[in-house]
Amino acid sequence: MRIKSKWNKRAKSQSIEEIAKAVGFISWQIATNSLLELENNGYETNSQIQRLKIIQEILVFLVQVADRLVYENLNIEQRKLFITTLAFYVADTLIDNQKDVGNFVGRNVFIDLLNQRSENYSELSFNNGEAGFDFLRYFGEQMSIIFQDNHFVSQQIVDIEGPDIVEKLQKGIKSLFS
């Protein structure tokens, strides 16, 4: 998957909000591609609503990863602005797609889920730009629930999809901040 993550050479320096929105766009690309990868590997989905729930969970994971990846490079105010802008951007993108299938739940529902998951992820390991096993396992467990307790999907997330998602986002963020 190719991700555009470079600014136009003539572009002025980018604000934290602009970078966060670009990360949100990249996150949407990663989430939708990851869903396709799971389906191509035999993990069946049975409706557009289920697909959007999977994308939602991947986006929640990506916001957690983004927060950890920018942690050392931004001060507290910048980080807060970055994560808030990113969360609203991915929430609004998700909502636009939910409207297309008639399953609109609203921004607050996504933000509430993100806040709930943030509490859980905060206790898990993420060091040197890599998600720890417990971090990936928690993500896998959440995905397993959406895939109707298919425990094999959890292993796929821990072993393949989760690390791949982190790597793709890490490359995008590194490029946008350089």
C-alpha cells in the first residue's frame, strides 16, 4: 500500500492541525486497507455495518498509536491539539461513511469509545515506536469481538496486521513531521 505522506515542496510549514488531519487521512487509508487484507486472508464480514465497526476499531487503535508516536516530539498543548484534531477528523470521516449505509451514530459515540479504549491502552506497553504484545493482544481481542469471537483473527492481528498497521503509520508520521 502506497501512502502519500509528503508535503508539497513549496508548501509553507504546516500547523499541528494540518499535520493531524493528514495523519487522519493516512489513518483512514490504513484502516480500509487493513480491512481488505483481513478479508483477503479469509476473515469474512457479512455487512457494511460490520465493516465499518472493524474500521472504527482500527481507527481507535491508530489514534492510540499516533499518540505514542508523537509523544516525545510535541509539548503537552501541541499533543492535546494534535490528538483532538486527529480524533475529530477520523470520527467525521467514519460518520460520513456510516451515513452512506444508514448506520449514523454520531461523533460523540466514536469519541466515547476512543476515550474508553484510551484508558485501557494506557496501561499497555508501547516502547521505541513499537506496540508491545499486550497492546497488540488487546487490539486483537477487540477485533475478535467484532468478528463474532473468531479467535483466529486475534492471532492474525497480533502477528501480522497490528505490527503492519503500526509500521505504516510510523512511516507516515515520520515523513509528515520532517
